[in-house]
Amino acid sequence: MKKSLAHLLPACGLTTALSFLGASSALAYYHHDRGGVGQAEGRYGVVFSLDEARPNPRLTPGALNPAVDPDNLRDTICVRGYSRASRPPEEYTERLKRLGIRRYGYSDRRLRDYEEDHLVSLEIGGSPRSPRNLWPEPRHVVGGWGSYAKDRLEDRLHRLVCRGRVSLARAQREIASNWIAAYRRYVGPDPYPRRRHRRVH
């Protein structure tokens, strides 16, 4: 069973706790960590291992929206507000999140520690409702490779596709196969040190 690094550590005990848990575990509430980890909600935070930043391809291979193709980008994903209008209702995604946490075998069951994310994002033509394209993505991952880093990649790919610098098919393929590798190709070698709220496309 897949287990998260779901250690609940008081902020005052960082040094002592790390001496027992080692480098593979970190405190999400620590303000000097990378990629938004220092912005974890609540007094305690959960940090997941790097191999949990990517979805299981058997459970979440990704799925596309057949209504989006290279010939209609200016009428679909490149129209401001497209993603917001396409997003499924919260009741639907929360139900999938609960199910996904169990299917992925995460020991941490707190919903706030995950974003029910589209593997192929809506802004590059991902399926809005397919369970094959949605998974409970950990918000805070060792090294900053959590959901906030993927949000930044999604914004970058959206801009590149709409400007004709990357093909729709390539963007979809790269984010579905390995979004961390795609981040390093299109954004940078490491996540930015601070969480950034995404734009709404």
C-alpha cells in the first residue's frame, strides 16, 4: 500500500523530529522550504515523497476533451474563462477525491492536503469529468513538487499552445506522461520557492 509521509509534527519540534525521521520527511509548516510547503494550512502539515507527485498511470493515465482540437483553439481553450466554464461541480470532484485517496492507498485522509487535479489540464484540452483524468494530487511534496508547481506548468503550457509555440498534442502528451519532466523543460529545473495562485483561463 502506498503511504504518504504523513507525520504530524509540531513546528517547535522541527530539529528533534528531523533527527529521528531523516531527510525523507519534512515539516510542511516550516517557512523556508520550497514550492509552497511553508504555506501549508493549519498548525500541522503533510509532506509527501517525490514518487507520489506523479499519478499512477494505471489509475490516472489522462483523458482528452474531444471538443478541443488544433483547429478550434481560438474558440475553446484560448478564450478567457474557458476553464472556469468547463470545470465540473465541486460535489463531483470532492466525491472523486475521497474515492481516489482510498484507491491510491494514502494514509493521510485529510481532503485539504490534496487537490483533485486534472492530469491533462482543462486549459490544454483535458477531459473535465473523466475519472481517468482526475486524481488526488498532494499539495505539498518534498522538493516543492506539489500541486502548486503543476499549476505553474499548466499556465505556461497554456500560453505556449495559444501562442503557437508548442503543439496541442505535444503539450497534452508531455504533461500526461511526466509532468515533472515537462516542468523542467518549460519552466525551470526546480519549483519556485513560494506558492503562487494560478490565473483563471
